[in-house]
Amino acid sequence: MTSVPTRWRSAVRDQLDNALQRVARAEEYLQAGHGGRAMQETYPAVIAGATIRVWLDLPPWLQVLSADEMRRQIQERLPSLFAAITEIDVQQVLTSPWRVTDARPYVREATAYVQQTEVQVTAWLEDT
């Protein structure tokens, strides 16, 4: 097994912590009746989760991916609702008004996705 550089361990943990904070804030926004703000928190959280999953599968300290390949790899790892969003103009989607009832499934999917990523990271950190 190849040793993981400390900076990458920190980068993975920092990304995960940020994603966990974002999904928690998204839930708070839903409770406060702000579906649009909840969506603005969930999208970066899911992208962070997908980025972490790419790093776990294709360690960047062993091989560097081009920006285009990294985007493709992230896209492949997005959960279903968020993969659909990327097929349209993400900026427009995230700045459009969202009702809480419409945003809720996205927040649930994002929360589950980030929590599953946390489980993967915990196992990875124990193995490295």
C-alpha cells in the first residue's frame, strides 16, 4: 500500500467537513422556508462528495487527471438528482426560486450522499 501524503489526508477531511456543514445548513434553510438557499448549499456539498470519491478511486498523489477528465469523473459519481441538474444550466437552476417541497428531495439525496462519502472516508483513513 502506498503512503498517503498528509496534505491529501487533510484535503479530503477538509472537503468532507465542508460538505457536512453545507448539508446541515441546507436542512436549516429548509426548516426556515428557504428552498433556494438550501439548493445553493447542497450543490457544492455534492460536488465535494463526488470529488472525494474520485480522489479515493484515483489518488491524485499517484496520478494527475486533466481538468476535463476530473470533471468527467466527478460527473460520473453524482447522485441521480444532481446528475440531472448538470445536464441543464446549473447557474440558472441554483439562482432560480425553489419551493421547500421541491428542494427537499435534493437536500435528502445530498445528505445521504455526503454521509455515505463520510463512511467511505472513515474506512479509507483507517486503512491508510
